[in-house]
Amino acid sequence: MRKIFFLNSCREWGGGEKWTFETAQELAERGYEVVVGSVKESELFQRAKAAGLETKAVSVKNSLSVLNPVKLFSFVNYLRDETIEVLFMNLSQDLKFGGIVGKIAGVERIIYRRGLAIPIRDRFYTRFLLNNCITDIIANSYTIKKTILQNTANWLNENKIKVIYNGIKIKEIEDKINYQSNIRKEFNIKADTLLIASIGRLNKQKGHYYLIKAVKLIKKEIENFKVLIIGKGDLEFELKKQVEDLGLSDYVIFTGFREDVFTILHQIDFLVHTALWEGCPNIILETMAMATPIVATGIPSVSEIMIDKETGYLTESENVEDIAKMVIKMIRNFDKKQFGQKARELIEREFDFKEKLNQLEKLIEENNY
């Protein structure tokens, strides 16, 4: 079996790190020799180590790391000594460093996985890396593939890009539900109060600003509801001030970061996701797997995995009035549980984790996916 190295220098825990960890675990269980390389203090490194995976501390501080000859050739020698045959990367800074060292070391398969719905800049070194160093590009949605080609279509071979969606481990999600937990009791929310959640980092991308403005419109028609904003981020202070300034403190609760997301998804009435852009959002897939209804902005990557009016409601991005309208519509829909059930069936049919790993394994082994 091939020896695979996952290079991910992100210190924080996000979708790319979750994919790296779960994919490394599954491939190791299938008999591959797997090494996870990350910053020693990162959540990914610690989780991989705790799971019994082989780890290597790697410091790729920025794109200029490739210009450090000591760091560069030290890693080249490591890849050669360990006979690494497949190298995975998720971040642009890892692409620049890993692409070069992988090429010099003679790594057979150098794979760049992209989940960021932002076009790649057309620069000389990007052309060199993608054309001469990277053997395969994985996009986690067709939306991502389209953004990759936006600035590269005239020089990048489209066949180099393979679309493999994020996979979901339904049983593992269900096993993490704490049925003894009571989120309503924790936050003093009455049993008859409709409970909505928004889950994600508190940053511009997730569009909380528009959700909070929508809450002001929603409360004009619906009184008995609460919105849990779950997560932390750079905009936390600003968003809390927005809630206070709009007089919404009785309707919006900031919970901070939570480890029990699946337990919360099990207890809420529905999720609202107001992101401005996404790759293949795990929170949408996980919520669908939990058979929990969703109101989400119909950005390309979300409309690619959700079916409007069948697995939930899609709303216009950055449109406060439309977000409010669709949330109210979901509140008043007494058959909303049917959305959740159809969403669950879609996940079982199209987004099974092991099936996505089968596609990845085929790519690794055959190069004719």
C-alpha cells in the first residue's frame, strides 16, 4: 500500500482540517501508511496524535517558507527517506511549499485539494505549480471547480480537476448526540419557544450581519422564538453590539464555541445559514444528515447540495427581507420535518463518507477517476 503524507499547516480547526483528519484515519484503517504533518500546537496535530496516527511537526508559516533552503531541503530529504508516494495539501501556502518540495523529492502523486470558493490568481508561480508540480486537483464541489477555472481556463488542463464532495459519517454523528443534554434548560428557553440556530465562525463570510438584521423583521410577525448564534470569531464584539443596538437581546443568544454541535442540531427546530460564499459546507451536510430542516442562502455551493422547497428553503444572499421571509415561512410550515427527512435521504444517497473515500482511493491508485 502507498505511503501518504497529509500536509496542513493551519493552526485552527475548520472544514479542511476535519477532512484531513477523517480521511487520514479512514485510509490508515484501509491499510495505507499515513502521516499527518501540521503545526505541533494545532488541533489537527493533537487529534491525529491522540488517534494513534503517525505525525510530523511541520512549520509552514507563510508562502515564503519555500525560499528557506534549510527548511526546503530538510523536508525534501524527509519525503525521500520515508519514500512518500502521495502528498496531499489543502492550503495555498502549503501548495507553494509542498508542491516544490514534492516535485524535487520525486513524490509520485502531488494532490492539491481546494475547498475555497475564491478564484485562483493568475500568476507565474501559480501556473508553474499547477502545471508542473501538481498531478491532481480535488475540488469539493462543482462550484469550486468553476472558480478554479475562472482565471486559469486558458492554461490549466480541466481534466486535472476532479470533483469529490465531502462525505458524511452519519452513524458517527448520531453517536455523538447526548440525549441527556437540554440546551433549552441551559439557556432558560421555554419548551414552547421555537429554537433556531446559526453555526459557524463569526466572520464576514458567514453573513451573521444579515441574519441579525432579519431577526428584527421576523419579530414583527413572530414573537416566540430564539436564535442561537454558535461559534467564535473576529466579529464577535461587533455582532453583539449590533444585537444590542437593534434591541434584540431577548431574541439572540451568543453561545460561543461548542463541542456539542450535533446534540444542539438534534434539539433545534431548524438551522439558518446565511453565508456569502462557501466551498462544500460541512454544517449544511451534517444538518441534513441529522434530518434537521434548513433555511440557507442560495449561493452556488449551497444550492448544489440542497434542493429548494424539498430539503429546505433557499434565500437570496445578503437580502435581509428575503432571509426574514423564508425564516417566517419555515416557522409557519407545520410539515417542516418532511424537509429534514428528505435531506437525510439525500445524504444517505449522495454523500456517504465511505463512498467518497472510495472515489479518493480510486484517484490515488488508478489516476483514471
